[in-house]
Amino acid sequence: MRAPKPGIRAVLATGLMTAALVTGGTVAAVDLTPNAVANAEAAAPAGTAPEGVTLAYSPLLEVAKGLPKVSAQQVLNLATSQVGTSENPYGGGTKFHHWYMNSDRAAETIARDGGTRYGYANAPWCDMFVSWVGNQLGISPVLGEDAYTVRHAEWFAQNNRWGTVPAPGAVVFFDWNGGKDIHDIQHVGFVIKDNGDGTIETVEGNTGNGVVEVRERQTADVVGYGYPVYTA
């Protein structure tokens, strides 16, 4: 479900020569001069773009060099290990709620969107689940961390990690009305695989009757995909 505007503020602020990349409390000054970008692209770790996906240079590639080496499969293994985790009758109470509402990210969200930490206790939690997975593996700065699906998708787009190919480990954003506008996004999960028939297999939180489940989804309902930087 679409969350009521919570999450990490991770914004790429570009200038003519440098960019300040804000990734969950870590600020990296990134040189965006042509020579620096060319050198960074040449030195980028293998596998930073999914197979079949063409992406412009992203400063997240630099950030990834200081993080644990994590693969898309490791992310999917952790996400699917949570299948069956369910909310309480009030729509909250999961480990994902508890982690997010007590995190530094919640303070950033409150500053951005208003509200209180307790407001996360029973909030829609699909993006909290996605963000929790990244946090557990130490790659939040390159996977993103938010409880508001729209802001999370915007962050991927701002960092040149957004596209239309359903690669395994991609963060998939949905609009159940079939729209393609980021601002209409209602739900989020991880892509497990492309079934090749107009559907994808996913793992999602806050789906069904408020649980983590593996689902089959129509690609017609997908707004787009965010591509975390995987380096293993």
C-alpha cells in the first residue's frame, strides 16, 4: 500500500562541478566533471547495472565502493525468508514497523513530511519492508530507505537508477490503475524474476491480508523499477 509520506531523505543535489549525495545521514561530495565521471565509469564494479539494463552514470556507484558487497540474490534470500510475517489487527506491529519508527530515518521523514514516530506504528508498511531488507544487509545508501513509495521511486530516478526492465533484485513500484506516473505509485516490492509472459514474480510486504508473500503480478500494473547497486 501507499504510505502516508514517510521515509529517508536521500536527495541528489547537482551543481555544475560537484554533487552532494545525501544517503541516510551520509553525505558524499561527488565530482561530476566529465573527466571524473569517465574515470568513475571505467572503475565501476562489475554488475552494477542489471543485465539488459542501460543506465546513465550514477554517483551511487561511488557510494557502493564503501559498502558491503551484496548481490541481488542475497537481497531476495533475506526478503523471501520473511514470508509469512504478518501485521496485528491494527495494521502494524511487525518488526519492520518497529525498526523504522525507532530509526534515524524516521526523524528525517518527520522533518520532511510532518507527523510523529508513533504514526509509523500502524502505517502501511510495504516500503518499510523493502527498506528493512537493505538496512539489514548494510546497503541502504544504494537501495534507498523510505516508508513513502513515491519518494523512494523519485530517489531512484534522481540517482539514475530507474527504468522499465524487471531484473531480479530490482525494487518494483506499482499503480493498480495502470498509470505510469511516479506520483501515482501505490505499492512496492522486490522482483524475483521475469516470467516472460507479461507477469513477474515478486516478494512484497503488506500484501494479501497484511503479510509478506511471494506474488505473481501483471507488468501492466508496474510504474517502473529502481535498481539498487549490487556489487557481488
